[in-house]
Amino acid sequence: MANYDVIVIGSGPGGYVAAIRCAQLGLKTACVEGRATLGGTCLNVGCIPSKALLHASHQLHEAEHNFAKMGLKGASPSVDWKQMLAYKDDVIGQNTKGIEFLFKKNKIDWLKGWGSIPEKGKVQVGDEVHEARNIIIATGSQSASLPGVDVDEKIVVTSTGALDLPKIPKKMVVIGAGVIGLELGSVYARLGSEITVVEYLDQITPGMDGEVQKQFQRLLKKQGLDFIMGAAVQSVETLKTKAKVAYKLRKDDSDHTIDADVVLVATGRKPFTDGLGLEALGVKMSARGQIETDDHWRTNVEGIYAIGDAIAGPMLAHKAEDEGMAAAEVIAGKHGHVNYGVIPGVIYTHPEVASVGQTEEQLKEAGRAYKVGKFSFMGNGRAKANFAGDGFVKILADKETDRILGAHIIGPMAGDLIHEICVAMEFGASAEDLALTCHAHPTYSEAVREAALACGDGAIHA
Ligand code: NAI
């Protein structure tokens, strides 16, 4: 039993960042984590391992498709799956150990085990009860499956199982054309699996700018991914080594089935708050199972805060990190702030897809007068040299004031390029501000400047 200023429950990107910021602000801090390693879903079974597999499989794709064009001859590398998984596990280990080091450096106690809150100001971990003036719940989310679909993490898998398959499946059916389905679908498509994505809606990646959705789907099809759109999955039947996915086409209510060696269920995630004891404490929850907070991440119970996937908003690691820092600052008596209007979203396929702010559809719906500046990577010299001409940058700016309202990029390094637009938006910049900023040549970032120029008198290379 010990007394703390703050106990953070959960050590994912929200929790560990909150703990570090609390410690930096002079608060005696502990973090509860029941997994064997720190870092939560993101570092252990999410963002980081998937990026390792995306990187490795992309290298294979380059070798198979582009090396010979550049005069790099020789047989394409073959896949040693065991080694690829070992590389991925090594990357996970480096990252999770990194958090352990940061905890030690910042004198944060790691309370090992699963935490619960027996009463206000107390956190129980195993048999021990610790006292804390403040508690931050950062317990994240878990995969939300479908009725009629039982996940066994062998044949019917969530993203967790998909990152550790014993072998590369011949045929994989992905349920859900969201971020997880398309990232992991891309990995296995590059490694030779036949991929069919079954999606309920008529477009992929719901909520994304319509033009990007269309281009993105076109490019994924070119890479060999097959799509069955407007299809509601009804059930998955598991046989010994195979599965049968039953779906209904929404347009005519017709029933169909499709076989697979592995089925990836990627139909969204839901807050993970099991076992915390929130109901008994009277912590208010929404109908969707999210913990309700005010704009300072305070729940209705004094001294209990909540951040990240467990509360409302996009389920993104960086949104959780920002909330973690801000909640720590609020607890320390400072002014924690998150600008929810400028949270980028990135899909790490090839090409990458990134967006920030409003989509064209949202602006139309709001009846806002806007202008569009668009520039294709085909007009970018660096992209041409690197076989990366597919895609475009699209900037949306207010018609009157020229203030940037949103940006959508599909193309090389989109996930990095988006950030100069985020900074610009944070400062309330106009498209002209971006256009007047000198961009080094030859870089992909020139496409961002050209899109900004296209909001004014026109792009140069279009
Ligand atoms: P998602 O919400 O992005 O996509 C789920 C898809 O499944 C939707 O398109 C939905 O229409 C479809 N669907 C739902 N029920 C269906 C049914 N019965 N039949 C067919 N299709 C159905 O969810 P996803 O991809 O599982 O990701 C979960 C969360 O994790 C998201 O909030 C995402 O933002 C986050 N994430 C973010 C990443 C990133 O930032 N790069 C990477 C991975 C996950």
C-alpha cells in the first residue's frame, strides 16, 4: 500500500504519456498494467507491430515490382515468415522496454496486475489497495465482433491474431473495410494471400473524404484486393481448418457465402472498461459504453478522470496521448487543452492516406462556402522518381477568408506530409500562408505547397 498523487490505470499511449507528464509535473505517480509488457494495445498488438509487417511486406512489393525497373536485377526475396514475425516481435520488445526505461527515469511505479477502483481515491491491484488523490482511467478498447461470429484467434481472428498467424493464409476474408481491415489486408495481399474485403457500406473507410475513398479503393483493387460492397456479414461458420462467411447483399437481400482459410474481423472497437468497478462507483457511461467526461477529462465522480479510447472521440493513439498530457496538466493545476479540430488520421497502406479537419462532404452539409486546391503527385518530380505518382493532395479553404478548413492526402508519406497542414491549422493559417512558404525541392512536400497554390492563382506544375 502506498499513497500517490495520481494512479493511471492502463499503460497504452494515453496512459503512459499521462503518467510521464504527471511525473514531470512533480506528482507522485504510479501506472497499473496487467499485460506482461507496457505500451498497451498500440505497442504490443496494434500500431507498432502492424507497421513492422507493413514495412517488411512493402519492401517485398518494391523488390517484386520496381527493382528491375531501376536496374536492380536478381531473384526477388522469398518470405521467411518466422523471421518476419521475429523482426516484428523485436520491434515490439524495443518499444515496450523503452517505456519501462522512461518509467524508471521518471520514477513512476509500475503496479503489475489488473486494476479496479473499489471506492473513490483507491485502486486495487491484486491483493493490494493503493491510495490516490487522482485516478486516470486509460484502459483503451477491445475489438468489437459481430453477432454470429465467434473469434477463436486462429481461424477467425481480430487484429491481435492477424499479427501472429502461424502461416500466411492462401485465402483471407476481411470483414470491414476500415483502417484495420485495409492495413492488415494490404500486408497479406503483398505476402501472396488472396484477399476479399466484405464491407457493409457502399464506400470503404467511412467518414473519409469521398474523392479519397474512391481513389484509395481503385489503388487497392490494383494491388489485388477484392471488394464485396454493400454486404452485411451474417455469420461465420468455422470448420476444421477453414471458415465459411455468410453475408447478405443489401441491394437485393440475396444470401451468399465465401470460404476462407482465415477470417479477419475488423468491424470496429469498443471501450474496454470490464472489471474496473465503474458501475458500483456510479461513473456515468454513454449508451455506447464510453465513459462520459467533461472538457477537462473529469468523470462525474470527483478525482476520477478518463482519456483515450475509453471515452468519446476517434480511437487513435495520438488523440489518447494528447488527452493524457492535458489531463495530467489539469490535475497539476495547469491548463490542459486538446484541439479536437486538428487531429490527423492516417492509414499506413501504400500509398498512405492522411486527413485532418473537415471533409468536402462535411463542408457541403454545413452549407459552408469553400474552395478546393488539388495537386496530383504525378506532377511531383520526387514522386515520379520513386514510383509514387499515384494520389493527390487536396486542401479545403474558406472561400472568403482562405483559412484552411481541412486537408486530405493520398500518396507517398501522406502520414508525415499532413503535419505541416496540422501546424498551419493550429495557427489559423490561410492556404496562402502555406503557398508562400518555401518548400525544398525535390520533396514530396512540394505537392502540399502546390495544392495550397491551387487554392489561389494556381499550381505551377499542374
Ligand atoms: P472501422 O470503424 O474503421 O471500420 C469498420 C468497418 O466495418 C466499417 O467500414 C463498417 O461499415 C464495417 N462493418 C461493420 N459491420 C459490418 C458487417 N456486419 N458486415 C460488413 N462490414 C461491416 O474499424 P476498424 O478498422 O476495426 O478499426 C477500429 C478502430 O481502430 C478505429 O477507430 C480506427 O480508427 C482505429 N485504428 C486506427 C489505425 C490508424 O490510425 N492507422 C490503425 C488501426 C486501427
